[in-house]
Amino acid sequence: MPAGHSKLCGGVRGQHTMAADLTVSVTSAPRILVVDDTPALLDLIRKCLEEEGYNVRTCLESRNAVQMAQEDLPDVIMLDVVMPEVSGWEVLAMLRTDQAFRRTPVIVCTAYVAEAMGRLAELKGPDQHLGLLPKPFELEELLEVVESVATAALSQTQT
């Protein structure tokens, strides 16, 4: 577990071992859009990430995810794969057709890890920023993946 993080996400803000030596000027908290069809999980993720200083928007219905992203451009999108109506893979495909989201990092969350790894390998390219968070996950894993992806996202916007 990274220093500065507690198991229940009540860690000290600003202390992150993976990014401790990076100097990054941030004018606002990284914006994360979390898309999942489980209300309790959305609330837990939102609370955990907000306690760590992230600006979090949540989307319960995947059919609204692209519109929400377009209204307030996130730095990172966390996307459940298995959802009713529109799958996370379909949301990802729609996002990637929009130039504004071609390089937006996306963390794919799923219990179907083998399938996800195959799909991510097909999608991965030099300008594709994709991550995987297997379900179920521990809160420490969530924080590590989000911090890693958010740090990468912020560094690419400054280059």
C-alpha cells in the first residue's frame, strides 16, 4: 500500500509514493468520470477518490457516459465493461471516435480479465492510454491505478 493511503481511503492528501519525486504543476484536481451500473460501488469509488483530492463525476447509466464526458472533459475515465443497454466497450468505441477523447486515459473495470486483456491488446496503440482494474478490487488497488493513470494523463498535457 502506498505511503499516505489508508486501507479505507482516509489517507493524508498529497503524499503519494509513486509520484513523490515528480514535480507537476496542477491548477485543479484531476477530473475523473466513473461509469458503473452499481450505485453502491459508484458511491464508494466517488468517496474514496474525493478523499484523495480528485474531482469525481459519476454516471450510473452507460448511455449517458459520452454526453457527460463531452459536457465536462475528464482527465481520466473509469469504465465498467458489463453494463445494461450500452456496454463499456461500446462506450469506449464511441469515445475514441471523438477527437477530444482519442488520448484520454481510460481505466477498464471488469471481472472478465482474460477477455479484457485481449481486447485492450487489440486497441492498444502508441496514442491509446488504457488501463485495467480487475473486479473485485481493493481500495488500495483502485488508488494505485487511478494515481498512476492520472499522473500519466497530467504529464502528457504538459508536454
